[in-house]
Amino acid sequence: MQIETILQSLWDAYADLFWPALIFAGVALAFRGVEALHTARRASAEVRTNLILFTFDIIAVTPVLVLMMASVGAWIQAQGLRLFSAAQWETLPAALVIFIALFIGDFVAYWRHRLEHVDLIWPWHAIHHSDERMTWTTGLRFHPLNRLTTTFIDMSALALLGLPLWAIVSNGMVRHYYGLFIHMDLPWTYGPLSRVFVSPAMHRWHHVRDARGMGVNFATLFSVFDQAFRTYHVPGPCDVPLGVRDDIGKGAFAQLAWPVRAVARALRRPVPAR
């Protein structure tokens, strides 16, 4: 039964990617023509790694996430920590509730994302940045620990507000699929709308090889947060090298092992004399 459950989970997860993948492929072909095919071929090894990590995530990480968030939600409710009751949210139009979830969710995620670029936490987040030929599948490349902390922080903040479950789920779905979209190899800057929404070009600047030190473009949905906190950087379409300077290694296993290697190396580093 356990094997059947795992296979069903994998089937559902990949089925949920089918239509987005088809749409993203159509968009790439429509706007980049045959070059989109060349890009896909050059990125094939990294795409394979991304899909392996995604498969591992579905099998080993997602069940832990479900249990963790159910426990956190029950604890918040039992402790009476919700700032607003379900009845108060029900007085608002559904569209407004979803907008609030998305806006506050992106605000929380902005600061959580900035924290992930701090030296102490960077090795776990560096996995996401290690694609040198970024495609929409880069949005699936995360270290398990990074996934756990991301979900815990983002979802807990919305649960503390007392937002209904359907709004929290809607926020997660929009962030997930739009997050995949902005990782596409597209030169779109959105023009004047770039001052409101995050574009593929904007997020690509976040993934340049010096992203660890650059510290720009941390939002996923609303660029207003990067503008407000002076991390907005979109000089135009991004055509500079992507990836990280760390020698993470190739393949899924190297990606999973890198944070442990990085921490071990840091612990062996001699302490400077005072």
C-alpha cells in the first residue's frame, strides 16, 4: 500500500505539471522560436537534475510538510494565536481575501528570502541558484531543508492571521505556478508594470552568478517590496552568467550533499587570531 501511495503521489505531482509545462513550452516557442529548442537542449542535464530533486521532494519531503503544517495549524488554533477569526474573514469578498493572502504572503516571503542569502543559511539556498541555464524547472530545484523552512515560515505567517485554509492554499498555488513562470528564459521586463509585478527578467537578475552578494529582487509576485526596501534591480533583459561561484558539483546527489560539505568545511576553517 505504501508503494501505491508513493506512486499515486508522483502521478498526481507530475500530472499537475503537465499543463504548465505545455503552456511554458508554447510561450517559449512563440516568443523565442527555434532558439527555445536550443536552450532546452543545452539545459537538458540541469532539467534532469531538477526533476530528480522534485521526485525526491514528493516522496520524502512533502509528507513531512503536510504533517508539519497540520501540527502548526492545530497548535496555533489551540493557543488562540490567530489575529483574526474565520467569521471576520467571511465578511470580506473572496477576491479581496485572496489578494490579502498573496500580498502579505509575498511580504513575508520577501524577508524570508533575504534571510536565505545570509552566509549561515546560504548553502541550503545555493542549490536553487546553481542552475547555469535557468528554465522553468529551476523553480523545482530546492534542498529539502530549504523547502521545509520556506513552507514553515510562509504558511505559519498566514495561519497566524487566521486566514481561511482555501486562501492559504490559493496563495501557495499562485506562488508555485507563477514562481515557475518567472524562471523561464524570457527577456520580458513588463515595461511600466514592472513597478508592480515581478517579471521573468527581474527574477533572472536575482539569479546572476554574484546573486549571493548582489542581494536584489527577492520578491516573487509584487516588485513593490523590492522597490520599497531598495533591492530592485532591472536595468533591462538579463544576459549575464547565471549560477553560483561555489563548487557545488553536478547531479542531484551533489546538490543534496553540498550544504553538509559547506558546513563541514566552515567548521574546519581556522579561527582568525585576534
